[in-house]
Amino acid sequence: MHNEHTNQHFQLRIDNGEYIEAKDYMPDGYRKHLIRQISQHAHSEVIGMQPEGNWITRAPSLRSKQILLAKIQDEGGHGLYLYSAAETLGISRVELIDQLHSGKAKYSNIFNYPALNWADIGAIGWLVDGAAIVNQVSLQRTSYGPYSRAMVRICKEESFHQRQGYEIMANMMKGTKEQREMAQDAMNRWWWPALMMFGPHDTDSPHSSDAVKWKIKRETNDELRQKFIDKTVQQAEIIGLTIPDKDLKFNEKTGHYDIGKINWDEFHRVINGNGPCNKQRMEHHIKYHNEGAWVREAAEAYKKKRLAKQLEIA
Amino acid sequence: MAKDTQLDLWEVFIQSKSGLPYVHAGSVHASDAKMAMQNARDTYTRRGEGTSIWLLPSKNIVASNPDDNEMLFDPSNDKVYRHPTFYVMPEGAKNI
Amino acid sequence: MTQKEALFQYCLRLGDNALILGHRLSEWCSRAPFIEEDLALTNMSLDMIGRAQALLKYAAEVEGSGKTEDDLAYRRPEPKYFNHLITEQPNGDFAHTIARQLYISTFEYYFYSDLEKSKDKTLAAIASKAIKEVKYHLQHAADWTIRLGDGTEESRNRMQKAISDLWMWSGELFEMDEVENSLLKDGIAVDLIPIKALWSNHIKQVLTEATLNMPEEDYMQTGSRKGIHTENLGHILSEMQYLQRAYPDAKW
């Protein structure tokens, strides 16, 4: 009776547009959903460092090297903000990382694709971050306070990411024939996976309804995907890139672009572990996590020694 | 081998300009105060957001219990006489 | 050697140190022991690459042949690179990176404090920006040396090994040749002789606090002043210069 009352009260607070804070009452489902979503988001930021990291040592100018490094560093920072937000829900970072390694927690499918040429760095910034930003802008108003605050900070910092990616693409399209080919090749490989980032169609999305009711998610997968398509098509055209979709057409009636069929088989295949880089990404993370164990252990041991010394003195 | 750890949790407060209040920015992990300071700096002031940092171990934070909200905060809602707009000033009086 | 040639060479040496160490530090990205430390190492890498950019830009200006800092970074072969050999040593484990950072940032702390007083206004300006960064790098390296040295048995062994392994590359930091000597006369370059003692004292102090042993005086490796490197640099450059070399007509 009491619990039901509290769930009702909770929903009332949500409906009133209030933010929920860490110590506030929340239904278990809400907490679980948040942990799943925030940790998936955090892991995506962290795993997302890898494909771009593949090009740090080969960035073609000092300027681009700094930009790329700063950007990847931001992704790490964003992962950190999000881990912090998840920790307020009573799960530790150790547990979060364990869940990533055991496969219980997921990360964005997009990072299971390889970054093959320098234009991929452009495409990742422009398309992948561009898609992420559409989602993140919407999440700034998510109902959980710590998550919302992390998203506000992230959005502020992300704004340069998409621009730097688009700048790379634009420059390459103004460059040599080989550069233009690289740019189009990257476009061809990243366009569809970027559209899949928004998740399954609303009719097929298992988590959407609760998430919308609780205002964790403020807009649906399809709404967000459409926003991204509508703004990106023009950006591609203006620098001379072709969107790899022969069915892409502006729909006068709806005022939006219609697209061809998304290959959901590929989506499910990659999500289930058969993307080109799933194993590589996870092995990388596990390897360096394990290699760092002795460092973390040493830091703890040093702390304990110092504390013991302080007590001795006192 | 000892149980894996991601080190202790610290809360970070940043003052963005001298004179302004310190605002909670988020948290970092670190095993000692010096490391926490360096990590807070690298995490939360990469864009010149700060002129000063406060840190405290998260476990030392004392937070009010939401169940006490009515008791703690509602009684102050009817103390209208604490607000300057409560008072009626004679027409024409200046600088008050 | 004219003064102009000496100054060009001097800027290349400093710029190459920053570039190659920055490159090495950037290799840590997504590989650090925990995410906060990943950010810290990347930050230091960014400091270094920014400094390389400023120094190589100035080198190009001094040379006066219309080159850019990118031409200097991406189109020179190994023998035309003059970074200290220690900067190109592999990252190794975290202890090796910290030991490398400790040796280099201690050196740079004294070096850039002095270069701030250079009669060359550009170098002095670069130095006064660099010194702020270096102070942080040094603190970071010293703190970690102490934590690892006085941490667990494993971390102590690893840290001691790293300190010893990298020792033979440290002597080169203090080598002076006609480049330094001719610029020193004009108050442009830094005199490295007094820095050596300061460096040793500071390293000793940190190692003592870390309960580690200072390596014995021993044979020091040399070569980079003349463009003779370890095998590492070739690999670094073949990665770094790949796009510029593979597509020489492209602008990026």
C-alpha cells in the first residue's frame, strides 16, 4: 500500500517535471533502467576512444593531432562524468566495469566498426558524434538529476566534436581525388551504422515505453533519428558527398526526408557480437584494465601506509 | 592479489571566477588528496572552467534525507516577513 | 656555424623533444590504469604537442625557407631529428612512463626556468608558458614515483627497474656542443652544466622519498645531437608521417 502510494507519488513528481535526486524514492525499475542506460552510455564513451585512438599517432598535421587527442580525451571525460552519475545510484565503478567485461552491460554498437582511413575520423566526428548529440541534447532534460547535469556538461563540450569532424570531411572533399575517394568511402561505411545508433524503430523497441513514461527518454528513437537525417542530408550535399541511399527523398507532405530500409539484420548481428571489431574492442579494454591493476593496487597500498604513519604520529 | 578497486570517490567543487560560489562539478576517483586534485583539474577544468577547486571524500558528505523534506523545508514557506517585498513603503520614499 | 644556423638547430632540438615525447604520451590514450589517469596523460601529451608546434614554427621562421611547422614535423627523416634518445624510448609499463616523465620533467623544470630569461624573446615566451605545464608534469611524475616506490612489492620492483633501465639515457640531457655554446655566449641558450647537479639532487630526493635507489654513475648513451637515434624513432616517424608521405600532394 505504502509502496504503491510512493510509486504514484513518484510518477506525480515526474509528471510535474521535477528532477529526481540520488536519495529520493524511486521505483526499482527506474533505478535499473537508469543504471543500464547510463552505464551503456558511459561504456560507449570509453570504448569509443578506441576507433579514433587508432589514428592519433598517424594524424596528418600537428593541429589535427591536437584536436583529435583533445576530442578523445573529452570522450574519456564524458565516460567519467557518466560513471559518476551511475555511481549515485548505488553501483560502484568496479561493478560497472565488471558488467562491461562480462557482457552484461553493452556499449554503442557503432564502435564495433573499424576506423580505416583518415576520413573515418571526419565521419566519426560528423556522423557518429552528430547522431550522439541529437540524443544527448534531448537527454539534458532527462528526469534523473545527476544524469541530466552530466548531459548538460557533455553537450557543452561536445559541440566542437561534430564541427571538427565535418571540417575534416569538407577539407578532404576540397582536396585531391584520393582524398575525395576516402571521404566518400568513409561516408558509405558510417552512414547506416550512424542511423542504427538511435536503436530499433519505436514499434520494436523493448525499453521505450517505461523510459518515456519516466521521462528518462524525452523523445523516441524514430523522432531522434529523423532529426538527425533532416539536418545531415543538407550538410552532406553542400560539401559534395553522396548519401549512400538510393531511396532517400524529401517528402513534401511531411517536411522530412524519407529513407530506404535500415538493415536490422546487420544491426542484430553486430550487437550479438559479430561485428568486425567487437572482440578487439573488448579485449583491448580488458587487457589494459588488467595491466593497470598493479598500479591501482599500489596506490591503495601507499594510501594505507600513509594513513598508518599519520596515526603513529598522532 | 587484493580485490580490484577503482580507488576512492571524491566530490569536486569548482569556482569558475574569483568571488563566485563553489559549484559541484561531479566526482573523480583517486587514492589520495594530491591525486584527487590532479584528477579533478584534468577532468573538470580542461577548458579553463576554474580558478579554484574544493575536494572532499564522498563518504564524508552528509546529505539531508528526502523523507525529512516537509519537516526541514516547509516551515519556512510561510515566513513571508523575511522577504523585503512583505513590507509596505510610503509612496514616494526613495532608496529603501 | 652561423648564429642563425645554431638557433635553428636549437629550436629543432627543443621542438623535437616535445614532439616525440608528446607522441609517446599520446600512445597511452585508452590504455591507462584508470580513466582519470588516461585524461592526465593525454593532457600532458597535448601540452607537449602544443609546445612542439610553437617551437617548430619558430624554427621554420628562423630558417626562413618558407617551411611550416608541419613540414618540419612530417617531412624530416630520422637523421634530421634531434630529440633526446630518452624521449623516444617505448612507454613500457606505467612505471617506465613515470620514470621517463620524472627524468625529463625534472630536467625541463630547471631548463625552462632558465630559458625564460633568454635574450631571445620568442624562446623566452615559449618557456614561460612551458614552465607552468612542466611544474605540473613534474609533480605528477614525482607523486607517482613515490606512490609506486612506496606502494606494493610489485610496484616497488617495477619502479626500481624502470628507474634503472632508463638511467643510461639521462646523460644526454646535459650534453652541450657548439650549438649551445655559441648561443650561450649571446644569452640565448641555457647552460646545462649547473642544471646537472640540480637535476641529480632532485631525482635523489624523490627516489629517497619513494624508498628507491639512485642508480650508480655508469656509461651514458649518446647520439641524438648528431641525429643518431635508437631503432625506435624510425617506427615513430613511419607512423607519424604516414599520410604526409603516402599522399605528398594532399593538404589535410
